[in-house]
Amino acid sequence: MSAGKDCSDLDPRDELVTHLPALRAFALSLTRNSSAADDLVQDTILKAWSNMHRFQRGTNLRAWLFTILRNTFYSARRKTRREVADVDGIHAGRLATKPDHDGRLAMADFKAAFEQLPDEQREALILVGASGFAYEEAAEMCGVAVGTIKSRANRGRRRLAELLNLAEGEELTMTDPATMAVMAASASSG
């Protein structure tokens, strides 16, 4: 801006370019990264341009631009503090959910396989797995020895795994906790 012109005569947009070197230097002092500083200056100019109607002619444009730059920098910094770096996608993987239709399809397969089990095995799996009774409680309810209930539950689990074509050690992936409890091999089963 030349010394002979009145500040109020100029369009502030025409003056923006003259402040770029100072804005970049300030951005570099905040970010300590050349690329990030350039992005910050660009964001600042974009915000200033789109909000030029808020700038009061006759006031200090440079101070207004520096304020926008500073506020943009600290707003982005606050935002990144709340964010979690997830380079490997581990956190996002924990948030992912399986589609409902997969669970329904797996449940239909499970029900068909479960119906093919002998009554004693189904009963043992329902009592021990789905209902959560201890082997001793299930044995007492059925009037059989604890070992018999354990054997029926284990044979039922193995047969279900065969009917569902599960490989050794592969788990059935379903969202229904009762079904998962039936399929889960408990540490105390022998």
C-alpha cells in the first residue's frame, strides 16, 4: 500500500497479497513445518476472503489476518487432541460392527444344525451353554452324572462344529450371546 492512498479507499482483498510473507512466517513459527504452514496460510486467506464483509474498513487488516490464522491454528490443535492417531486401523477395527444380515444367516445355519443334534446333546448345550448352569446343576436337573453332562455338551459342540463346517479352532461368528455360549468350549469341560 502506498503512503499517498487512504486505507479506506482500497478494497481489503487487494491488500491480502502484501501480508502473505508475514502470515507464512507466523504460521511457520506456530507449526514448525513448512507444508503445514502453507496449509494454515491458505486456510486463513480462504476464511478471510469469505468473511471479508466482517472486516471493518479502516482497521488493521494485518492484525485481523493474524487473528484468523492464530484462531485457525489453535482450533485445529484442540481438534487433534481429541482425535486418536490410528495409522494401522486398530481403533477403527474395534469400532466396526458386522452387518445384521450376516448374523441372521449364521443364526439360521446354527438353528438347522442344532436341530440335527440328539435330544440329550441339545439339552446339555441349552442348560450349560445358553442358560449358564454349571455342569453340576445341569447334571442334577437331568438326573445324570456330571461326567455325562460334560460328555454330552462336548459331543454336541463337536457335532455342531462339523455340521457348520468349522475348521479346528475356528469360532462361529455371531452376535447372539446365547448361541455363542452354547458353542463356546468352557475351560472346565473335560
